[in-house]
Amino acid sequence: MPRITAQPLTRKAFEPYGDVIEIREDDRHFPINDGTTERFDDLATAIALGEEARVAISMARAQPFQLPHFVHMVERHPEGSQAFIPVVPARFLVIVSPDQRGKPGNPEAFLAGPGQGINFFAGTWHGVLTTLDRQTDFIIVDRKGVGENLKTFTFDEPWEVDID
């Protein structure tokens, strides 16, 4: 069985697949609300392509997975981005695969830490929401509209994912 080890989620490493949503002091930020709040601006871009498409904000309650995790299937959304932002600090796995002529290549795994969320670019092959440690609520920002915006792929052999 092929194996991958999750690497820390960083903006540079995740750059081909999407945005890492997190507060960093070197990001563009400015005070709002009479100076009582610091806004970290434009951390990710939501995309909704196609007929009658719109960006929607939803929530999900994810049950924790045990390690090692086995990736059987990945999916992608060709007409929109998809963001997952935990409501409370939480660790979760982010599984992605590069596109190789319309099919996913070998997957990569990232370990998102407390204070991080992610935004998959439209068309990025990715695994299911894989929270660790405990049940976790997530805010989801993605596309709603007419048309087919979900494609799935099942690997011939599952990939085993673990962390160091």
C-alpha cells in the first residue's frame, strides 16, 4: 500500500492547490470598528463560475478520523473554490493531488494546525474533510448553482496517510 506522511501546512507548500487562511502579522491588516478590531484582509478568493452561480456560506460538523487515515477517493469542484475554516482551533488533514490530464496524480498530505483554514482552488483534487482529535465545526465557503460541480475519483489502491 502506498504511503504518504503529512507535512506542515504552509502557504508556500500549499500554493499549487489553494490558499492557507490564517492570521499572520506580515499580512495586510488595518484597524476597523473604531480601532477595536484588526482586519486581516483578502486572505483567500471565493470563486463561483457558471450559470446562476453564487458563493454560499455553510457549516459542517465533522467527526474525527483515526490515524493512520486511508484515502480511497478524492473529489474536485471544477466550477468553484471551496474553503474550510474551523470554528475553534483544531488540527485536520488536508489531502490534495495534482491534476494529471484530468485525473489525480499521487496525493500529498498537509497537517493544518490550530488557527489555520484552507481554500481549494477551483478544480483541485482533494480528500474529504478529515478532522483529528475531536468533533469539529467548520465554516464552508463554496459555490452553489446549476451545473455539475462535483467529480470524484477512486484510487485502485488506497493511500495510507500518517503524521510524524
